Amino acid sequence: MAQWKEITTTEEWSHWLSQTEERPMLVMKHSTRCPVSADAFQEYETFLAEDAPEDVVYLFVKVIESRDVSNRIADDVGVKHQSPQAILIRNGAPVWNRSHWHITRGSLKEALEQ
């Protein structure tokens, strides 16, 4: 079972972004005040428990509590912020992203199989 890591600082984000040349990273941006985000988070957790490859870094960002991190992610990878949002990054660049009801166990699995 893969585990996610919550990041709360822009320094942590910069560190993990620099690691994407070695292995891909899937970032889950989550709002703790949104029921759609809660559903997407459940899909993310199910994916991690049942389908997630172990050679990927899985990050989690609470967009309200860590707004500066969330904004920095949008700026660094050039993907307009939405919440909930999942972004797959390889070699410092986004290669896939989905938001809202498009974040499902199946869509996450498909993204990482490409």
C-alpha cells in the first residue's frame, strides 16, 4: 500500500519537485471544506490502498491551510489551481491533471499506467 506525504511548506514542495527527474510524483490538492474534495480524497485513498505503484511519490496539500504551497504548485507547473485537483508530474513538468469529479480511482490508475 502506497502512502501519501502531506506537505505544508514551499521548501518541501521545492524539494519534492526537484526529485521528479528520478521518479514521478502525484500531487493531490484538497479542500477540507468541500464535499466534492472529500469524495475525490476518498478515491485517492482507495487508489493508494489498492492500485498505486510503489515507485511514485504521493503528495497531499490542504489548499486552505497551506495556500502558499498550493499557489506555488500552480505557478511552478503552470496548471491553474482548482480544488480538488490531482496533478502527475514527471521531470518537473505536468503530464496529466484532473479536477473535481474526474478524480477517480480509475482515472488515477490510468494516468500512472501511461
